[in-house]
Amino acid sequence: MKATNLESVLNIWNVTDDAEKRIIMNQFIKKHGDFYTQDEFMAFLAKKYKKARSSDTLPITGRRQEH
């Protein structure tokens, strides 16, 4: 994972509240089990946050155009 992507993921993780972190960890452990690497967890977070971010964006036709 690129250093900039890693930093972005860590920034989001650091501002995530504890309840949400527990939910995310439970989702991850269900998929990967109790034995995992930090790289696997970071890749999981990057994929999760990328998916969440892309669903929040508007389609190009719905974006406000500047004049």
C-alpha cells in the first residue's frame, strides 16, 4: 500500500469512534479470523473506506456546474 494511502486510512481510523471501530473489527475478524497481519487489516480498511467514499459522491450529471 502506498504511504499516502496508508496515511489516509490511518487518519480516518484515528477519528473513528470506538463503537464503530468495534463493528469494523468484528466484520474483519469474521472474514479473516483471529490471525491476521497489519497489512491485511489496512487493506481491508482501505477497501471499506474507498467504498464508503465512492457511494457518497454524486454522479457527474448531478454535480453543480460552476459558471
